[in-house]
Amino acid sequence: MTDPTMSPSAASPGALHWNEEDVRGFGMAVGGPGKVLRPTTTEQVADALADVRARGGNVALRGAGCSYGDAATNRGSYVLDLSAMNKILDFDPATGLATVEPGVTVRDLWRKAITFGYWPKVVSGTAAVSMGGAAAMNIHGKNNYALGPFGECVKSFDLMTARGELVHVTAESDPDLFHAAISGFGMLGCMTKLQIQTKRVHSGRLRVWGIVARDLAHNLQILEDLRGTADYLVSWVDLHAKGKGLGRGLMHRAEQLQPGEDPEGVRFYEPALQDVPTTMFGVVPKGWLWPGMWCALHLGQVGLVNALKFRAGHLEERGSPYLQTHGAFHFLLDYVPRWQWMTRPGGLIQFQPFVPMAESERVLRTIIERCQKAGHVPYLGVLKRHRPDAFLMTHAVDGVSMAMDFAVSRNEARRQELWKLCQELAEVVLEAGGRFYYAKDAVLLASSFARVHGDEAVGRFRALKAKWDPDRLLQTDLSRRMGV
Ligand SMILES: Cc1cc2nc3c(=O)[nH]c(=O)nc-3n(C[C@H](O)[C@H](O)[C@H](O)COP(=O)(O)OP(=O)(O)OC[C@H]3O[C@@H](n4cnc5c(N)ncnc54)[C@H](O)[C@@H]3O)c2cc1C
């Protein structure tokens, strides 16, 4: 494969070499061939956009490619991959303010921040996500109900527009553009530099509780009871459990430690002590674990694995609270490298409805029951609490979300059946005033776009798109699917 990283001196528009690659979502189930370029400077971003303009094409922006579906894919067209713009330009130890290029990952940021006793305010379940992708999707963490989304810790960003102008944007300088580019899934321009506020921590560890949730109602009740005091809340849900145990799971609650509470805590500012270990029992590389998971999935043993995990939850509850590093608590999904390969060959899709609190039990119960009845039971369910935010294409509600991972069959009829099921479930959610999150979507129909955001927000977003990208240079498979 030739190196698609651009050389320092760009060629004239229309003459750059874009590398043919298979560009897929994290779940591998959607995507396809794309022509890829990896700029290393802002000037090269401008050259690349000019190149696509000159060719009369369209281009998708891509960070680390961690969106599960088609948010950063562009079948048959151009893909500008920002992962090689990965320098932390500045980190102020007095304030915790980081200035970064867009390809800097959550992992790069926390490794820098923790050395000075800071931690990113909002992190995703994997540390592989880039800052540009995090802002464009306005990601949420396990503390969304308390600290809001990623966009609320972005102080400013530089946006390269489709026409090649570089605009410095803050919430004060251009509130409309600020609140739309963040959450605007890469439709309004390419972020080439961001300033991100991190938060002070007084230990490299958190105090963590495992709490067994008997059923769905209990799971939701724990979220309600603890959201006023807990720093982080997230629940694993056993989506195979039926009857009285439907919606049961294991909640994790975590609290930051106060100054002096953990005398050993500063030792864990050392990044190597935060990192998720790469071996099990010090010998077995975790990269070898996914084939075992593949067997469990393909031999139909997920229900059994979940039942065992639920039982193990009782042990964890008895041993709670315990101390855990920030890295180990947040990046559970990074414990097993390439875990998504267990869903090969069909891959996976994630479906994450956001439901207002008052409707949450009814809607989530309906969803779980319908999945079980249809024989498409997600192998993983994750429940979180959210609160609304001021970003234009927000996915948040005053309520909960349940992320569900479905393995996709290679059998076309089964695949179509899964898509249809998810579209029917989406109806239930939208009728209840719920929303969806494009980082986790592969199935929504264009007719849902205005229903997710409301006519007024969609009208404002389309007007901003027409202003900043009148020729619709920036496109993705997702944007075409949603009719943006
Ligand atoms: C294992 C796993 C766990 C996850 N956990 C969470 C979670 O807990 N919470 C959560 O909210 N999400 C979560 N996600 C989803 C993930 O955080 C989002 O999909 C995020 O946007 C991925 O960032 P990325 O750098 O990979 O961007 P990509 O997926 O490559 O792109 C995402 C979007 O950002 C746009 N974009 C990328 N770079 C730029 C740029 N420089 N300027 C403008 N637009 C740009 C793209 O066009 C695209 O629309 C998880 C994903 C995985 C795989």
C-alpha cells in the first residue's frame, strides 16, 4: 500500500494522489471503497479540499473511524483522514487547557493531562476516538447527566470551511456556528485545531461501586437515585434476561477522590499505571481473546455468558467500593483489542435510542421484548443517564439512552430483517419524543431527520450548511442517507 500521507509541498488542485482503501465504520457492517488522503498540516487540508473541488467530487472528514456506522465513510468518493494531524500543541499545567490538532486521541490527551493531575472532562468508552471526531459528534461520557457533552469543554476551534477559509470559532464569536459545527457530524467544515478544558483530579484513581440491578425498573431507579451525587454512572444490561429479570444488569457508580483521601493516588498519575493491561494474568495477550468471544457469539452462548456475568456482579457488589484507575474504569471496551472482530464476518451495528425519563421504562421494555421476540437479541446493552444541551444537532434528552450492539448476519435476508426491526424500534422511540445519535446509527431513514431534531433545528442546520458549504463538498454516507 502506498503512503497516503501528503508530502509537504502540495500539488496543484486536481493532481493529488488519493489512495484507494476499504473505508468502513467501526462495526465493519457498512462502508466501502474510498479514496483516502492523510494530511499532516492545515495547509494540506486546504489543498485537499481544493483538490476535491477541482475534481467536482465530494469528501468525508474522518477522525479515528470509531463511529459504528457510516458517519465517516463515503463509498466510491473521497475521504480526508485527519488521524495524522495528531500533535498536542500545548498543555497549560496551571489551568488544564489543552490545545490540540484534530487527530489527537482521547488516549493522547489523558496521558498528557494525568501527568499534571488533570483528566478529560468527557471521555468515550474507547480512548481511540479523536478530538475532531469527538467534537463533530459531540460525544458523551458516563457523566453526561452531570457535566454535559464534549462540546461543553471545547473553548474554541479553528474551522477550515469547504471554500478553504480558516475561521477561529468560540461560543462568543459565532454562537450559531459553534453550536452547530460541534454536533454537526463534519458537515460545516474541518476542525484543524481545538482548545479543550480538562478537569483537576486529586488522585489517579476513582472509588467504584458495582450495584446489582434486579430488573429494568431497578436499573432506572438507581440512575435516578444516584445522579445527584455520583460523578459517573453506567449500567451493563443483560438483554437476554426475560420475565421478572428483564432489563437486569450491573450498575457502576464512580466518585472522584477528594484531596488527601487517597494518599497513594498521586503515584497513579503515571500513565503506564493507568493504561489497560495488554495481557491477562501477565502472559496471555488480550489480542488473543476475541476468537473465544467469536465462538461464544457464533455458538449462541451469549445468554449463558450474560447470566454468568450477572452472577459475578453479586460478588463485585459485595466487594464494593474499591479503587480503580481512571483508565481502567472508563475504557472497559479497550480491555480486549479488536473485540469487534468477534462479530465477523457480518460485523455489528449499534442502535442507541435516547428516551425521555417519563417514557423510559415503557419504551425500553418494549424494545427489549421486541428484540427477544424477533430473535435479534443484542449481545451487549449499556444504559446511561443524560441531560439536554445547547448544541443544534444534539442527541441528548432529559432521560436515558440504551446502547445495543447487534451482530449482523452475512445472510442478506437476516440482515434486512435486522434493519427493519431497528427501524420499527426507532418509530417507538420517536413517537415517545426520543432522539438518536449518528455515531451509533446505521439504520435511520431520511424521514426521521426532522423528527429527531424538530423542524426548526433542521431548518437552521440546513441554512448553515448552505452558508458554509453551498456546493455540498462535505458529504458522508450518513449525510446522504439522512438527506442532509
Ligand atoms: C468502542 C467504542 C465505544 C464508544 N463509546 C462512546 C461513548 O461512550 N460515548 C459516545 O458519545 N460515543 C462513543 N463512541 C462513539 C465515538 O465516540 C464517536 O463515534 C466519535 O465521533 C468517534 O470519533 P472518531 O475520531 O473516530 O471520528 P470518526 O468516527 O472518524 O468521525 C465521526 C464524525 O466526525 C466527523 N469528523 C471527524 N474529524 C473531524 C474534524 N477534524 N472536523 C470536523 N468533523 C470531523 C466525521 O465526518 C464524522 O461525521 C464509541 C465508539 C466505540 C468504537
